[in-house]
Amino acid sequence: MADGASPLSLDGDPGAAESLLRSVFGMVVEEIVWKGTSASEKVCEWKEPEELRRLLDLELRAQGESQEQIVERCRAVIRYSVKTCHPHFFNQLFSGLDPHALAGRIVTESLNTSQYTYEIAPVFVLMEEEVLRKLRALLGWGAGDGVFCPGGSISNMYAMNLARYQRYPACKQRGLRALPPLALFTSQECHYSIQKGAAFLGLGTDSVRLVQADERGRMIPEDLERQISLAEAEGAVPFLVSATSGTTVLGAFDPLEAIADVCHRHGLWLHVDAAWGGSVLLSKTHRHLLAGIQRADSVAWNPHKLLTAGLQCSALLLRDTSNLLKHCHGAQASYLFQQDKFYDVALDTGDKVVQCGRRVDCLKLWLMWKAQGGQGLERRVDQAFALTRYLVEEMKKREGFELVMEPEFVNVCFWFVPPSLRGKQGDPDYSEKLAKVAPALKERMVKEGTMMVGYQPHRTRANFFRMIVANPALTPADMDFLLNELERLGQDL
């Protein structure tokens, strides 16, 4: 230990604990809440892995460190982390910071309870019930069920498991021996969690039939019908269709009414992965993008994305009222879910999930909704659409920016063509050279710390940028900054 400092022990020393927490909370407000959301600060301070390991001193030792050293450890963690709340962090489907949601996260982390029983989480059991009821109402359901899950991928896996159990309840006891070869259907633009879920649940990735999408990334219902007939002809039993409302790359919304018609004709469970696009339901102007979602059997919705509730906040919503979640996942642990408790044991929701301990994810959304109101959240969604339109119109005024397509949502997909490639679209190596532009610009922007924007190839398209307009603090000036910065960074490519 440096300078003979004594190690910090908070056990039995409330004064030391208070001092540490005041220092760290003050640092959080100053370095993350204020500086981390300021456009004048860097999005990140990039370091290569070996240098970062040295700066952080990650080794864990037998002897503890002083409070001063621990505070500096926290400062270093903040300094070298990516500021996802920054207005120029456009990299992911989540961005920005809602102070009310953050307050909720601080409270739940400090209370450190689990969501599984009313006995130890009475406030949060009732709160989760109300928040889920509100989300279901936005889907158009007057009743139903649901649970908060650790992310949209797990929500999608739950839906697949529930659909399988509903059709073949014996699989809970007998496993895969109780099942014929199964087939599930999803768009070629689906989230990768559908493939992962099939592997995890023992269905196998071969059970996932990828349905063709149109040029905008929307599932083609006619091909869904064709794929179902093909699967049946091959001896598989169709059981689920997973549609997408807000695809990850293009931001496309599958035609839910037509897909629901197909599911109705074939008796298939309809799941909608609305992890990204579900929050559009709050907007009277734009909710038509999810027309037909009320016909789904299950929906995944991540308020931690467009609503900025903070990671993680992911709901699985069910139209089912038969307690299917508990029948499918329950194990009736007698040491946790005793049936002779002094209160209504129906409030013990832990047996609905495959987890035991489950973190509280409802308070951040509840508190934010209480503060903003439904009208405030609607304005947040509408503002994102408005800024997206502003950005697109500004791109059209500038040389070197080419849209992949007109956006349907707040995903703006585009190429930046540097001066050296302009007018050379006919060259045989044009696509190969264009594909190298986005990775090169990404490296420059990250190492300078000015902004972060994701890129990817897509089908036959060369690498392009996928800009996400989600942070509620964004202004037209931030859209202008993005365009100016790409021009500056890419001028000599």
C-alpha cells in the first residue's frame, strides 16, 4: 500500500461507509451525470488493452487498500469507460440518461432485494404487477400475464419455451423425448437471440426456418405460408412464429396483421419481438407501425432502449390468463414458496421464471413514468422520429452521404463516401473500397473520442453506418455535429 495508508474496512464502521459512499456518489454525479452527458466532453478515452490493464491495476491481492485508493479506483473506472449517456453515443439501441430512472436504479441497488416473493419485496411485487398491466394495456390487452426478464434475448427464449410447453406440456417432465421434430419461423432480419434460443432450448438451430424479408427488411407473409407448408411436408411440426417490430439493423416493422392471419390459419403461437420498437406504442402518431400487435400471444419489449429506462428493463408480456408461466417454469420450492404463508401466496411470483434470485427492474420505469407521465414519454418518442427526419433531410443536402433506404424508424442507415471515391461507382473495386470506409472512420472517431456510430455489412450491401437517434437529450445541433465530424474525419480517406 502506498504511503503507509491503512486498508479500508467498512465492517462495523458506518462512518467509513458513509464517507466512501458520499465520495463515490458525488463523483458519479460530477463525472457521469454532468460531464458524461456534456457534448463538450469525450464519449470515451480509448486505451489499448495492455495499457488499460496497467492503468487499472486489475490484480486482486491479499491485502486491502485505503479509502483514498478505492475512490481513485472508481475514478479510473469512470474515466476509461464509454459514456453511453453522451449525446454523441449513437452506437447502440440504448443511449442517454433519465435522472428519474437512475434514481430508481440507485434505490433498488441499495435495497438489494430479490423480486421472487411478496415477503421480501412487497413494494416491488405490487409495482411490477402494475407496470406490466400498463404495458399490456398499450398492446390492447385487458388481461394477461408477464414478467421482467434479464434482457430481450431471454424474453424471446421464454416465449419459445412457453409456446412449446403449451402444445406439448409433457416436455416439462420428459424433455425432448416428448417432442416430435419442431419448426419455428422468423424473418431473416430477426435478432440473433432466436437462433441462440433454439440452441439453448434443445430445439436446435435447424428448427429455425428463416422467412424472406422484402427490400425494407419486413417479413413477407406469403413466404411464411410457403415455409410452413414446406416444414410440414418434411415431417416437422410448426409451433411458433416470431415476428419483429423494429429490426436491429434497418429498424423494420413486420406486417403483424397479415402474419397473425397466417398464425390463426395454422394454429401457431405468435410472438412479437418488439424489444426495440415496442415503445412506439406510446405515440399516437406512430403506433400504426405495430398495427395488429394485439393479436400476438406474447411480446418482448425493452423500455431500456427508446424510453431510456436504463439497463436493464425488459418485459415479456403474455395474453394468456391461465398462469402458463408458472405451470411451465414452477418447481414449488417448499423453502421459498410455502403455501401456508400469512398472506396471499399468489403474490409470490418467483416460480414464474427459471431464475431464483431476480433483480428489481420495475422501479426505474415506474418512477420515470410517474415523473414524465404518458404524455412526456410520448413526446420523447415523437422527438426521436422528428430528429431522425431532420438528419435525413440534412444528409440529402450534403455531398458524400448516401442513404441505404428511407428510414421507417429511428435507425438511419447510410454510407459516407469520401471525396476519393465520389463519382467512381462504376469502378470494379468500388464496393471493396467503400466497405473499408466505415471501419476506418469508426477507428478514428473512437480513438479521438468524439463520437461512436455502429456499422455493419448487410446482405449484399457493403459496410454502412447505422445511426441510432434515441437519446432524449439530442438536438438538431447534435445531428449537424455527426455530419460535420464524418466529413472532417473522412476528408483524406
